[in-house]
Amino acid sequence: MSVRKEPLLAILRLEGAIARSKLSPERAIQAVVEHACELTVASGAVLALVDGDTMVYRAAAGASADHVGRRVPRTGSLAGACVDEGVDVKSANAVCVPIVYREEVVGVIEVSSSEPGVLRPVDVTVVDVLADILERSLEHGRLYETMFFDTLHDSVTGLLNRRAFDADLRDFVGRSYSVVLFDVHAKGDDALRAFADMLATYTRDDDRTFRLGGDSLAVLMPETSPNVARTVAKRIAAAARLGKGMTRVRFTVAQSERSDLRSAA
């Protein structure tokens, strides 16, 4: 079923504004969700991003406007099913459309109605078109960075998080690298942030630093032998033990085999 003229014109104007960078990345994300709500009979709309085992609401409109920042379990949710299946998923009063970036489903646009059975095929078409616009816009770095910074970075240390670590392992398949896995005991967030700063001080610009969760941190070092990685890790550990608030610093070094990394992590 085709989209009516009025929604089509609104969608074309939105796509043009995003392409010409007339909208800030934050506003572009919100505008897509607002169009999903306004151009359909839905009462609410959200853009949810994958963050490990949860879905994070990154933008919202209509009756769902206060849902920004909310997290829902990926398992058992309509959004999670959409991510896992990679296709549109419908329920009695909602529809989810996947957002794909570089062949990976990274999130969904979901529209819902307070009344079951009111969403029409044309409403699904509108959301499909908006998701397609968003996918094309993700190729522009500013929009991608704005959408995914919060879901790829740890809120306490500012380091990359476990989701980013897992993505890097996929991207580095076939390449030479070493990973240092740190197990620390930090007395409070200030000590943990100080350790994160040490990672930045003692590593190179092309090394990648992560907080995997709790007191587990990691450094991925491209084109680096385990011996060199171990030397860097010893320097970091020695410096950390001299700082305040750090009662334990242990580390292991893993080579580039993915199974090796998984077992070590």
C-alpha cells in the first residue's frame, strides 16, 4: 500500500533536512520519532537501541515522550524480538521496525496505540520509510556518534563499554592484537576514574580502553605482541598501586584468538 501524499511530502522534507545537516544530530533522531508518531495513528513512538541484554529508549514522542532513558529487558520484549529476528514484528497494538547499520540490527523504531488493532498497513509503511532514512543517515559520523555514545561508553569512567568491546572483537577477526584484562578493586568511583585516566596515559592513541563491568577493565592493543602488552600492563599496575583508593590490581594478557579472549574475560 502506498503512502498518502501529505505524509510522503513530510518525509521527503525530513530526509532533505537531515541530508543537508540543517538538523543537529540530536534533533534529527528526535524528528524521526516524532514523524513516526504524527504520520501514523499511533499514540506513541520510541527509538530503542541495543545495549547488551537491554534496550535503551534513545528518543520518544507522543504518549511515550517520558520514556527517554528507560531500559527494558531485551528478552521477552517486542523490540528485542525485532532485533533478534531482524524483521518487522507486530503485536495487537504495536509494531517494531529494525534499524540496520553495516548489516547489524542496532535498534528499532516502535510505534504503539492504546487501542489494539488500529494500526494500519500504511502506518507500517511510514515507519519502514523512516527507519530507512535513519539507516542512510547513520553513515554520517555525527549522527552515529550522537546516537550511540551513551550505549557504547561507560557512564562512570567514560571508557568504552562491554558492547563496544564485543563489537571490536568482531571487527578485529583476522588481525594481530593483544588484550590486557585488568581486575582491580577501587574504593569508589573517583579511584576507578583515576585508573581509567592511567589507562589513557600509558597507552597509545590507537589502543582501545574499556570498562567491561564492575572492576573489570581492558585494553585492546592492535599490532602488539603479548610481551609488549605485558610490559605496558606492568607499568599501569605499578602506577595504580601508588595511587589512592586502589587496593588490588591484577591483569592477564590474551592473544588475538577470539576463544582465548572469551575464556580470559
